Amino acid sequence: MNSLKSSDLILVKNAFREYYFKYNNLVEIPPRINEREFGFRSFHSGMIRHLSFENIRQVHATLLRDTPFDFYSSNAFYNSPASPMQEKGWKGADLIFDIDAKDLGLPCEASHRYEMCANCGEIINSTVLPCQACKNSAIRIESIPCKNCFLNLRREVNKLIAILTDEIGIKDDSISTYFSGNSGFHLYVNDFSFHSLDSRARSDLAGYILGNGIGPQVIGVRNGPNNTVSIMFPRTGFKYGWSKRLAKKFRIEQTSSLKLIRYVNKLGGFDAFSKYLTDYAKEVGIKIDPHVTIDIHRIFRHAGTLNGKSGLSKLRCVDIEHFEPLDAACLLNDSVVQVYVKPSTLKFQLKGHKFNISHNKVRLPTYAAVYLICKGLATTVFPGSC
Amino acid sequence: MSLKLGTVDFAKYPFLNEASKFLAESHLELDEFNRPEMEYIIDRAASRVEVEMQGKLYKNLEKHEVEVLTFLAALLIVKLTRVEQILKKHCLFEAMRAESFLIQDLRNERDEKKKQLLLFEIFKELFKVNVDLDPDNPQIFRMKLTDYLARSSHFHEDGWKIVNRTLHDGYVYLDADEIVRLVRNELSNLIYDKIKTMPLSNIPQPILEKANYLAFKFKPISEYKQYANMDNPPCIEHALELMSKGENLPHTARLMLATYMLSIGKNVDYIVALFRTAPDFNEKITRYQIEHLAGHTGGLTRYKVPSCSKLESEDLCFRTSDCGEISNPLKFRRKKT
């Protein structure tokens, strides 16, 4: 954000302030608000952490007074949330999952991915470094998620919810799904029994969802001498979880030990089978960001606030199947501003409008201009409205 | 529930509340350990501690009157030695002894109600953990995922990761030996607390003599001071201090300590000696593991000291202002020197 010129900052900040005036009802009240750490990234002075608020009115007041670029609250509850980290007194933390389009490895990504110089913001080609304009070699990558991205994200979220409810045992109504305000979804688990889990336990949980660390023993394949195998099927059979998924993949039942041995040997023995299994689990596992789930001291974008990477709102999705993030979460005003768009061509969709830009100098509604400015893909030509 | 645990269960699990009740009902006074017929009990208790100090399980099982009294005498003896290493080791081996009986009982007991009673008395009453029998197969046990994770995440073997377990509807499915292994540390801590809270008055002379004998015989070989060094970062000093108290360090802390010592040039013998105070110390296994970390065996890769951020995520970081912004414990030493 600091690389934005002052007229960009004014435009974005004014649009954000107007949002907090109009939509403060969207800013959610987290459970145990007075036990959470808050923080924000301001337009001018970087990150401020270790704040605490007694009630939502104080949150609203801060959003209006400081109009932050990004506003965060902790997943953790503390005895003393405003104290330095070592003195906060950790009491527990929400369990959170993050699914982002960048982690899905979608083929469409290349068509809406932009590389810029991290220093001067010029559109560059990462194969031709350093930047011709400023000779800097650091690159910034931005993506404009498309319909296909959100289609796949929804599928991934639904798969995650199925695992959380059927296997992890979390009640459907304890899971809240949010559009992150950019290119992903956050799932919050409001289940008291998970609050006390430490990072190691959460890491194990994340590993289960990703399929990390899976071993052949999960379907009963055991290592014998000289790369031979023996089979001892799990006593619970193949009814549940990973053993069910793998049994389906290998088309085996509890009477198919010879078939499974043949399969393992065909792949090259125990070690090769382990490798195959690892790759397969990685492929079918849910593409969550494990760092988010494991971190029990993190501050997360607060629900109902704007995402400084896009100007879109982080919003709760009641019905994800019919939730269109680029329409529902685009809540900035429509007044027209003139901007300079850096890429020579650019296609995107916001608030039900399709934008197909083929000139550098264009007039756009504020919400679209802010979207591109936040992504570093445009800059104001004249400050304020036209 | 009309079903009750039998006296044979008190013999195997003398730490159970029911066994304590039995002791209370028999109105035993500590003075009675001075009586000549108690000599057998006291000798048995001392020899139990002695066997444990040699790193072995005391397997002999007698009738409940003998076992409950031996258990009590052993607790008193261990407390009176005032040697933390003896105390910790005794607690761990008592937990492992109970574990071996419990595995057998859970495997062999055909009466489902009796099995459920054992599960209730041990897991629910002592550790507040619900363990059920699988409704489809009473040979299989199941535990709530959150209860499982709170315990299993301290184990480093891949088999304990939930991705390698059967997981359904918030329950993890386990065999008898697995379910029992999960609570070993808690059982050890329970016995430790029992010892720590025992009042020490009117101690019978024969008990005191045995305690003095064992304290002399098993006086710690290594002392924390021997390894402590101003140049060590606080995480290492903290681990060394815990070792000196006979604490059972988690695998991650042992890895940190061993890789650190190797990196500052200590040899395998030195590091093996350092781990001698661990309650579950086994020289052969410890030597093998350290040689592996040193890159002398296995893939011949020398393991690095974990980074500060990794240690922080494992609750092993005890950063002080002296650490500054270092990213690895080794940098503390370089900074100091």
C-alpha cells in the first residue's frame, strides 16, 4: 500500500471510510470480543497490533476514525489481549481453515495473473529481470480470480465441510463460512472442544485434511524384509475416512489382500507404493493453507471489514452455492473516476458488470477503480470523482 | 451400575480411587509398617524401586492386600529418597506396569460391561476422558478426536497421526494397547502428584532405612551444573534443567538438545551421558539415535538444530532479552562469544 501515490491513497481511503459509514452493521461482533487481540494496517503508518476493545461500538469508532486499510482480530482469546505476546495469557483459539485460489493450481490462473515490479509497480515479465524501469529484481504477483476460480473454490469448501462434519465430527451449524474479500474462503469452527488444541494438535488436524504424512498402514499395507509386503487390514475395515477413500481408489474390500499385494508389487514394492500413496493423497486432499490452521496467535481479517488487497468485503456466506463473491462483497460506491490501467488489456467482473479494458486511460466506477488500484494494476489520473 | 471392580483389579491398579477406599476401610496406620510382618512388604517395595531404577518393569503380581500395601510403601520410600530422578522414574515405570495389565484386561475381558467399567474407572474417573467401545465391534475402542489430539500430538511416530487412523464422526478408533499408551504420561503424573501430596510425619524406621539406601545407591550420576553454561541459549538451559530433575522430555526437546550439543562439538558419549537422567533412559537406543542425528548411521545426514520459530511452535522457546533477534539457538552462542 505504501507504494501507492497520494491521490490513490485519497481515493481508496475515502471509499473505505464511506463503506464504514454505510455498512457498519456488517462488521461482526466476535464471541468473547474483550478477550481478543485486534490490529490494523493504516494507510500511512504500517501495522498496529496488541489492541483490545470492550465492545463493538469501540470497533466501529476505530474503523471510522482511523479508516484502516486492513482490520484484524485474533482467533485466540487472551487474559490480557493488549499486552505483549509473551504476557497475553493464551486461553484458547478458534479453529480456522483457509482455502485460497492460488493453492488450487488451476489452469485458468495463468490467464489472469499479473507480474509487477515490487518496487516501482511496472508490469514486467519475470523471465526478464531486473525491472527495466528501476533495475529492481523483486516481483509482485497479483491475480484477478475468475468464475472458474470461484467454482473450484466452492467445490473445495464443500469437500472441506463434508470432512469436517462426517469425519472430524463438527456440527454443520458450528461452521461459519466467509468470503475472504479477495480470492478465497475462511471457515471458522465455533466448537468449544477445539479451542484448547495447541499448534501441534492443529498441525495433525491440518495434515489429515491435506492428506499429509499418510502411510500405507492406513489400508493395512506393511513393510516386510527386502521390500516385500504383508497385509493386515484395519480392524475397522474401509468404512471411514482415508481408508475408505483409498479402498475406493484401489477397488479393494476386506477380502482383497492378494489383489492389494499385486497392486503394490506392480507399482514396485513397498517404497514405491508409499510414494504413490503420498502423491495421491496430496492430489485428493483439501487444499487448505496449513499455516493458517496451525497458528494459534494469528490475527485474521475481521468479518465485515474491507480487504486492502481488493476493496472487497470479507462477508459471511449463508448459502455458498448461490453466493457470488464478486457481486455480493463489492460494496463500494459507483461514482466514476478516471484511472490509468497498467496492463494493455484486462478483463474482470464486479457487481454484475463485465469490464473489458483495452485502453490504458479509462473511466471506471469507484469500486472497480479501487479493486484495480489495490491490486497495483491501476493508478488514478485525477484525484476524486469526475 | 451394580457391577464393581474386584480385588484383583485393586492389585493391578492400586492407584484407583476404589483401591484407596479399600485402604481407608482397613484403617491402616503408618506405624504398622514398623511391625515385623511388614518387612516382606517393605523389602518388596524397595526391590520394586530398585528394578525400576535399572530400567526394567517389575512384573510380579500378588494378591491385592500385598499389592496395595507395596504400592503405598514404595510411594513413601520414593518420596523419602528426595531424589527427583528416582521419583520420576518410579512414576513412569508404575504407569507402564499398570499399562501392561490394562492392555491384557482390555484385550481378554469378554464381559462388555466389565470392560466398560474398567474404561470408566480408569479413563473417566482418573483422567476425565470418555472411551467407548465401538458399537459395531466391542474389541475396538474409540475416543473423541479432541481428547485424542491433546495426547497423540506429543508422539512423533507417523502411526499416531490422525491421517493414519480410522476417524469417523469425531471419534478416533484404537486398539487396547493404543488407548492405554495414550494416557501413560497422565498416569505417571497422577502417581507423581500422589507422592508429592503425601504427608511426611511419623515415618516408620524401616521405610526410612530403605529410602536412604536407595538414595545412596541411585544418587544422580550427572548434574545439571555439569552441563550448564552461560553461552547456552535459554531453551537449551531450560531443557537441561528439566533433565536434571528427571523430567521426561518430549521427543522434540530431546532432538533440540542432541542436535545443539552435536553442533557445538560435543561427542556422542558426552550426549548419551547427558540423557542418563531421563526416566525412560536406554543407553543402546539413545546412542543409536544420537549417532543417527550426528549422521554416523542411516542416511549419513547430520541433523541441524531446529530454528527458533520451529521451537516456538513446539513450545520449546524460552526467549529472553539476551536472545535478541536470533533465528537459531546456535546464534546465541556465536553472539555471546
